[in-house]
Amino acid sequence: MLSLTNVQVNYGAAPALWDVSLSINEQELVSVIGPNGAGKTTLINAIMRLNDLKAGQMHWMGEDVSGLSAHLLCEKGIALVPESRRLFTNMTVLENLELGSMHPKARSERSRTMEQVFELFPVVKQKLAQKAGELSGGQQQMVAIGRAMMALPRLLLLDEPSLGLAPAIVSDMFKAIQSIHQAGTAVLLVEQNVSRALSISSKTYVLENGRVVAQGPSAEIASRSEIKKAYLGL
Ligand SMILES: Nc1ncnc2c1ncn2[C@@H]1O[C@H](COP(=O)(O)OP(=O)(O)OP(=O)(O)O)[C@@H](O)[C@H]1O
Ligand SMILES: [Mg+2]
């Protein structure tokens, strides 16, 4: 469905990703783990083309999309829930959701998709008229995921969806991610909560210093002693 081949991303002259290759199959849930500053956000933003590819290619459904803009990738079915959510805090929840569905297909399905978002996150329906900035962190994350779902993605990119949330909400968030996946959407999940990310994904990439240093079935990655030591506190 999506593949990156030998991708490099720079900030100015400084490379932040080196020679990264990665693939996600249709309806797959893939996780990316790694320490702070490893390049996880750089990677997920590069897929959405918020960062340019300095080298390498990206293919989507067999087509070379390396040169396409975020806007066109969104129309093709990729949606991003960015790190720290990036809601329009002075706009209402409803307005934030509507902004997720600007391309023609998403717009024509808007009310139906919104019902699906409410099924996933019932509390969002109660908050439609409220400013997004007035919501709790967990509720804001729900709106951020809802906004991305409004674009009718076939691949959802999630950058640290559980960051800063209360433990009880974290479980709900992971359940919601699993529901989205089970309903047929592929997911690329960047997470600091490594044990949960490993347990819900089928495949995991480990990123360190801008390079993929390990990859494989999540169960196999979870069983490696260096991963247990570095990421699982065992
Ligand atoms: N806009 C930027 N300009 C310059 N350097 C940047 C920029 N954004 C990130 N970097 C650097 O690129 C590297 C990778 O950062 P990135 O944010 O992708 O890491 P991360 O794995 O997402 O970290 P975290 O777990 O803290 O979210 C870091 O060294 C960071 O300092
Ligand atoms: Mg990050």
C-alpha cells in the first residue's frame, strides 16, 4: 500500500533521516518506536510531505508519489494526526471536524463520517459547539483523530497519540486505535508507550539516530533482549 525506499530527510544541511525503507500493507497496523530525537516525527511528517524527501522515493498503491503535496496525499487517502494534536483551539470542535473533510469525496460523505466519529468517541458529540482549546487533553486527542478520520483515510498516521494523557484515557485511546484498524484502515503508529504499541501492531520498526536499526514482526521485536532492556524496562 505504502512504501518508502531509501528515504533521506534533512533539516537545512543536517540529515535527520538516513536511508529509511519501510512498507505498510493494506489494513495493517505498523508501529515505529525509538528514543527522543530518533526521527519518528520527521519520518511521519515526511510521509505526509510536511518534510521534503532529500533522497529516496515514496510509493502509494503502486504509484510514485514522491513529488506530491500533503494536500494531494490527503485526497489519495493518507491522513495525519500530528504530534501535540495541532487543533485550531479558537475554533469549535465542529469546525475542526469539518476542516478534516475538505476534499470533494470527504465533503460529500461528511455527515455519515461524523456519525462514525461520534460512535468512536461519544463525548465529541457533546462538545461540538465548544472551542477545541477548552477541552481536556484526552478530548482534544479524540477531536484530532476525528478530524483525520473525516478525510476518509485508507492510512492513518498517528504521532504519539497517548502523549500526556491520563492513564485511564490511554487505554481508551489504544482501544479506539484498534477499532479504527479493525474497521479496515491501515495505521502507522508512532508511540513512546512501547509495550502497548508492540502489543497491538503486527510489525514494528525501531528508529535510532535517523536510521532503521531493527524491524520485524512486533512479537519478535518484543522478544529481543536489547529491546526489552532499552524500551520495556526489563
Ligand atoms: N524543524 C527542525 N529543525 C531542525 N532540526 C529538527 C527539526 N525538527 C526536528 N529536528 C531534529 O531532528 C531530529 C529528529 O527529531 P524528531 O522530532 O523527528 O524526533 P522524534 O523521534 O519524533 O523525537 P520525540 O520522541 O522527542 O518526539 C532531532 O535531532 C531534532 O532535534
Ligand atoms: Mg516526535
